[in-house]
Amino acid sequence: MSRARVVGIVMDGNGRWADLRGLPRTEGHRQGSRALFRAVEAAICHGVEHLFLFAFSTENWRRPAEEVSFLMDLLSKNLSLQRARVLELGVRFHAIGRLTALPAALRESIRRLEAASAGCGVVNVYLAVNYGGRAEIVDAARAACRVGGADALDENSLERHLYAPDAPDLDLLIRTAGERRVSNFMLWQAAYAELVFLPVLWPDFSHVHFDAAIAEFSRRRRRFGALGD
Ligand code: IPE
Ligand code: IPE
Ligand code: MG
């Protein structure tokens, strides 16, 4: 039985959590950002080395402008306010996605936290913002072609230009809120990921749910196309 060293989470269900309580969707996002720390702590307990968290997709710009700007502002504030907690946990923080399209304040918060946590090594946490799996593959292919020419493009050269080239493929991909789709998250790295779909809405996510996903992962038999044992 192998360990889940690399885990990705599609943190979904903030809007439904708020709807159920007659609250604005923004309140769901606010509570969702608390759940994020519970996920990081649980990942550390399980010895996860790389944790990818989907916060905002390349398609989420299609939402109302007020919701988008609330999310950008919330992310930016949290990255600044939670700095001490991030460092205390030993989290090495990274952001992945098309970051140049983000508001300047958010880019600055990202830059600062990446710099401040550069010496941490308990777990690598990658916040996916303005992230799309297709965009990442296109960006990586372009970068690889610039360096080595189109004819030399192969899986290895493309992988060297992914947003987080040092992280191995995903072992486990968790999605909350019951939706059974990947919604453009880590299409390349999830090629052989075990998929675990949980009904819990993201703001209610806690250690219990992470434990359940890891337990489910440990029951799976991975074969990677071979015959297995
Ligand atoms: C996930 O929650 C957060 C983002 C996609 C930004 P949603 O906002 O998608 O919540 P639901 O799916 O509408 O419940
Ligand atoms: C995926 O969730 C994106 C994030 C969690 C950031 P969505 O809520 O955007 O996905 P769909 O629209 O249900 O596929
Ligand atoms: Mg959703």
C-alpha cells in the first residue's frame, strides 16, 4: 500500500453552504478559507509532501464581477494575515496559475508569502489561482518549445515546464460537494490519480474528511497500466 505523497483538492461547495443558510455566497467563501487551514493541518498529519488547492479557475471569471473581486480581495488579505500561521506550520507556500492576470495586490501578497516561506519544508502547499489544467499544458508546451524547439517536445520536456515542475504526479485527487468532475484541475498530473468524491461542502471540511479520503485511497489498488500483483 503506497502513501499519498501528492494530494490535490477541488475545494467546492462554498456557494451551496451559504445558500443553505440564507447567507450571501461571499460568506461561504469566507468560511471556506478557514477550512483550507484544516486541510493543510490534516495533510501534515498524514505526511503529505505536496498539497495542491484549487481556489480560482480560469473559468471562474465568468461569475458576477462582485463575487470575483470579493474572492481576489479575500485571497490577498488571507495570504497577508495568515503569514505567521503558515510559517508556524512549516508550510512552503507557492501559487500556480496564470498569475500575471491577477490584481496587483494579490500578486504582491503571493510574492511576499512565497519569499517568507521559502525556507520551510514540512509540506509544499500550492494555491491554484487563475489556474486551468488546459492553460497549464499550453503554457508548458510553449515554454518547452521556446527552449528546445517543437520537434524535441516530449512528455519529459513538457513536464519540466509545468507550474510546479518539482512536484510528482498526483496520487490522490479529492473533490468536495458531491460533484463528480475534475473541472479543469491538474489534467496532466492527474493521469493516474485516485479520485475521491466527498459530499461535504467545503466550509464544513475537517480532519475527519481528509482522514476518510486517505482511508479510501489506501483501499485502492493502483496499477499504472501494468497487471499489478
Ligand atoms: C468553490 O465553491 C469556490 C470557488 C469555485 C471559487 P463554489 O463557489 O463553486 O460553490 P458552489 O459550487 O456554488 O456551491
Ligand atoms: C472548480 O469548481 C473550481 C474551484 C473549486 C476553484 P467550480 O465550482 O468552478 O466547478 P464547476 O463549475 O462546478 O464545474
Ligand atoms: Mg462550485
